[in-house]
Amino acid sequence: MDISQRISILRQSVPDNVTVVAVSKTKPIAEMIKAYNAGLRNFGENKAQEIAVKQPQMPSDTIWHFIGHLQTNKVKLIAPFIHLIHSVDSVNLLKEINKEAIKNSRVIDCLLQFYIATEETKFGLDIQESREILDNLSSLNLNNVRVTGVMGMASFSDNLNLIRLEFNSLRFIFELLKTEYFSHSIYFKEISMGMSGDYRIAIEEGSTMVRIGTSIFGEALRNIQK
Ligand SMILES: *Cc1c(COP(=O)(O)O)cnc(C)c1O
């Protein structure tokens, strides 16, 4: 099966109101162009250097997402063009994104990343930590960042009930923060959850944005380059 065939299969199970972010980390530009030509515009990367090298090589209407752990000293590499940073987990990072957004005369959209998995060491906030960030936000005058929603990764597990519970908890967090902090905002609307193995469950649990690598590009390069 080639990339365009995989994308058309994917399309059948993703409603139009859910954004597909093609996760192209480690994939060459030629593969990304195939996905672009099949109609995808949103691409996600998890390394600042890699996305900065790829960005000038892709068509100018490519929409870039950052989905990995972001170090503050790398923000400047992506600030000129990034559309959405999915992985904000500290006030310091938000301050840095704001600073670089000002330099580029931009407002940069961000999601708060939550730790929802019951296993292993994934990055992310809990509710209390997110409240501390959001309590600070208005007094810090970070006018060039906009928090537009939440992101999370479910456990890597065969237990579909567990995965569903974890996605459900992210949906709950989204609704809670919406009520507590964003009830008047039209921008706070994204729930980034779901990957190749679990996006169907994520969509059933309210995902607005799925991040799909393997089901678009196949597995080939991942293991080699890891
Ligand atoms: C790699 C990655 C994905 C895509 O994973 P697949 O299982 O290949 O679809 C999604 N989200 C994040 C944060 C990733 O690092």
C-alpha cells in the first residue's frame, strides 16, 4: 500500500471536523510531498532542528505542528513559522515562546500537554500544575501566545478500556479548564489526542486533532533512525 492509499483509508474513519496532523518525524521530504499531494496540509514534527530544515523545502501553505518536548533554547528555530505547539508543559516555555513570537510579530497558538497515561515516563502536566500556569498567564501579559486547548498521549497498551479512560480524562480536563479559564474564549477548542493505534477511540472520546505517523507513512524508517 502506498501513502495516498493509506491516506484515503484513514479519511474514511476520520470525520471532516477532526484535523489530521501527519506526523512526519524521520521521514524524508519526498514522502511528505506524497502526503501533501494526497491532500494533507498539517504536518507534525518532534525535533526543532528537523522541522527547521524541512520547513523551507515544503510548499508554503504547509501547516506546521510541533509535537515533541521543546527546550526553551530551541523555540527560536520554529517561532517564525510554527502554527501550533502541542507540547507546552511550563510557564518558562510559554514565556520563551511569547518572547520569540514578539520578535517575529506573531501570535503563536499552544496546547497544554497533560500526563494522562497510567504508565511510564511521558511528559505532561496534571490539573493542578496547569492551574498554576493559567493563574499566572494574565498577570504575565503573555499577549503573543494563545492557549487553544490540550494535548495528551494514552498508554501504549492493548487495553482498550484503559486507553478510552485516559482519553476521557483529557476530555474532562479540557471541559474543566474551559469552564474555569476560557468560558469567554472562542479559541480554546482543541483536544489533540489519538495516534495510529488509538485514534478511533480518541475520536469517539472527543478528539479534534489526531496525530498520525505510521498509518500514513508506514513503519520502515522509524526503527532504523531511533
Ligand atoms: C510519533 C508521534 C505520534 C505518531 O505516532 P504513530 O503511532 O506513528 O501514529 C503522535 N504523537 C506524538 C507526540 C508522537 O511523538
